[in-house]
Amino acid sequence: MLDIQQKIVDELDKRSDALLYSVDLSATFDLLRKDISYRTLKDSIDQDLMNITIDFISERKMIVEINGKRFAVKSVPLGCVQGPILGPKLFNLYMKDVAQHVNGFHISTNADDTYVLI
């Protein structure tokens, strides 16, 4: 938030207009894809840590259990676990290249909250 606040102040100091668009990406962690994460991470972290990270989001299973009885076990092909601190960090790395594809905008992300400053 401080990053985007400073960018707004900088624009206002230059007597420029600043438009802030806030995006809350619901179910963001459910959308992380292993193949895209691999391409994004390969230049950001060393190979051993990348393997652990990719393993963290790969081959997960969902189990429906009611009163101790299992009713369904299904594969979860996308996403990562939302509880650990690694989830938001992975998403930030996943989104880091978005700004390179959008000219004239400043994009700031924090977990599933994304701010676009025009």
C-alpha cells in the first residue's frame, strides 16, 4: 500500500491526474498454474527451492469427509493452499510480469489485492 501511495503522491506533486483502480481478485489462489509458476520462478529463485515450491502446488487432493466418512477424493489441478505464508508470496511472483505487458500503468500487488495506477 505504501508503494502505491508514494506513486500517487509523486503524480500529484507533478500536478498530474492520478486514477487508481483497485482489483480484489477473488479465488486468486485457486488459479495459480504450475506451468506458469515454473516459468515465473525459474529466474527468481534457485533450482532446489523452485522444486520444493512447485511440489507445494502440485498433485494436491481434495477430500470431502463428513462424520469421519470419506465421500470424495479428487485431484486439484490448479491453485495453492491459502493458509501458509507461501501462498501470497507465490501469487506476487506469479503476477510480477503483468506490469511488463501494460504500458503507462503502475501495477502493485499484495496477495490477491491488485492496484492499477493510471
